[in-house]
Amino acid sequence: MRRIFLIFAAIAVVSGPLAAQVALPGVQVPRVGEIVGPVTSELDRQIDRGSRLAARLAQDRLREIDRFVRRNDRLVERDARGDPARRGELLVLDADKAMLDLARASGYGVLETGTIEGLGIAFARLRTPEGSELAEAERALAALLPGATVSADSLHFQSGELAAGGPAIAPGGAGAALPLAARAAAAAGAGEGVPVGVIDGAPGKAVPVAQVRGFAEGAPIASHHGSAVASLLASAGAGPIRVADVYGTDKAGGNALAIARALGWLSARGTRVAVISLVGPRNPVLRRAVAAAQSKGMVVVAAVGNGGPAAPLAYPASYDGVVSVTAVDRRRRALIEAGRALDLDYAAPGADVFGLDARGKRVRLRGTSFATPLAAARVARALGQGGRWRAVLDREAIDLGRKGRDEVFGRGLLCADCRGH
């Protein structure tokens, strides 16, 4: 439809003035076919280029995931849908003791049973039978326990980066950490005091946060990506900030259960907004955790990722009610690598923004990961003002692209002049 509209628009622009000259002697008026042909050819070329670029971005992401799985095959394997997950572990919801006993009798080991703090979600973590592949064991357990919800412990990656703790950061020159006075002001927020949480890697010491807790082996440990996200929140006046490190030193970190536990920890401490600049596949444990946190009043804000428009839907950005965020550059163009969500909400600056890395150095940032905290800070500010936060954001949002909400910019651009530190 978009191409048809452009064709007819081009005909209207080009043939309209020419048609007015038909009665003039000596004027050669081209036929409509002579106009449409070149226009459609150029549009076809542009569409082909865009399609090829989108396909290449999606293929690059698949290749990176494949390399990641092969490099970390002692800790990671593919689940029944082909997505990377923790090796030899399955998660089960809605299972009673009889179901778990049946699983044991079938060769599954029960590693852990419990309830996610703050969310009241009962779960079990099982070890797959000796010698079985994860995908095979997942399908078999789901058939064995039809009344339960069975899934792998899916992995989520920082802004499309595949190495745990690996930054999507380009050097931006040396720079000092925030001055102490500015850090204190940022930690207090812009007078709003709405608690904001970050689920990512841990920030460095130079980034002003109120609390950090680890949910992975070796956590908390400072990461460039987590530092950048938290520093952007602080620069935008959000706070107090709590950070849940779901990566630590674990190559199989960023898993669904760790993120669900992080959400529960944040929720139990009254966190009103959670920033998740991570992307992974759909997972029932995390979906239920997000819904439980939302039912307790938390607004979850998540990035659409950097896999390009042909990449699979981003999660948690595509779960119901999650505020999904894409990114634009300095000229307010959508980033070519921006991924997609089921219902896109907002855009925010995601290129030529600046934050702090784990060493406290000022760095240039690019990606939807870094647009997300800027949008989240606006959510927190709107919550602090009371009333309906969505209406406040919609009034602020600058409409880009097609009039009204669209699949490229969502409801519009937030924090248009935000550039970080």
C-alpha cells in the first residue's frame, strides 16, 4: 500500500503541472506510463535495498547467536525452538508434588523449587536426564506434564551484544566521572523521587545508584553496558536507582529466571519503573513475572533490540503492557539496526548520546539499549507528577513519520534533546 501511495503521489506531482500545459503549442506531454515506469523502478530499487539490509542484519544476528552458542557450549544449548538457553536446565510452572515426582521417576532431577520473591510465582528448576539434549528433554517433559508450563531458561542479550557484559559502546574520548554534587542531584532525581530499577549488568562506582544486587554467578560486577544504561537514567534526572545484575561473570547469564527474580526484588522494594535493555525470545516464566510486577503497579520499559526490522519480535518488549522503545539518530531518523516489537510505544535518542562506562569514562553510545533509559526517565517523571502517566508522555511525544502511532516511531519521540552526560 505504501508503494502504491508513493507511485500515485509521484504521478500527481509530476503530471499535474504538465497536464495544465496540454493546450500550449509545441509542448510535448509525456504519457502516464513514461512517468510511472521510472518511478516504480526507483521505488523497487529502494525497497530491494531496504529488504537486503534488513535481511543482512537479521542474518548477522543469527550468525552471532550461533557463534555464541558454539563458544559457550559447556553452558549453553538450544531449546525446542532453537533459541539459546542454559544447558541442561528446564523451568516448570503450575506443577504440584505429584508432577515433580513423576518427572523424577522419568530421569529429571529437581535442582530447586521455590517462589519468586515479591511476585508470588511458584516454580521448579529441573535438570534434564543424563545424555538427553535440551530440546528433546523439553518436548518430552511438556508431554509428560500436560497440566504444567514447561520451558527452557532462555538467554537475553544486551542490545544485541552476545558476550555477557560486553558493551555496545564506541569510544567517545576521555572524560571525568560526574562531579559529586551532580551525582547527588541525579541520584535524588529531579524532585520526583520515583524509584527506578535497571535489570542489566552492574554499574561502575562512578555511576550514582542507591542499591545493587546480583542474580548471577560472580554478580555484582561492573559492566560497560550496565554502567551506560544507569548513567543515562541518572543524567535524565531519574532516581533513586536500583540495579539488578543478571550477568555477573556467568556466560549463561541474562537468563529468564534471573530476570524474573530481579523483577521480584525490585517490585518488593517499591520500584515503580523497571528498565530492561535486553532482548530474548518469548518465555512463559518471564512473561508471568512481568505481568505480576505490572499488577503491583510497576511500569516495565524495554528495548526493541538491534537486530534490524527483519529480526524476530523482541521480548520482553513485546509482552502485554510493556513500554517498548526504539531509537533515532540526531536527525530523528530511525536507526537502521532498530528491531521491532509487537506494539511499539515510543522512540528516544539512541545515537550520539553519551554515558559513563564501567571505569567512569565518558563514552559515545548507539543502540536501542540507550534510548530505553531516556524514555524510562520520562515515565518516572510523569509518574511523579501524578495522574495518568501515559497521557503525560503522549502530550510530550513528537509525532514522527506517518501521522499518529506507527510501526517505526510508535507514539512519537520522547526526550528529544536528551544526549546524556
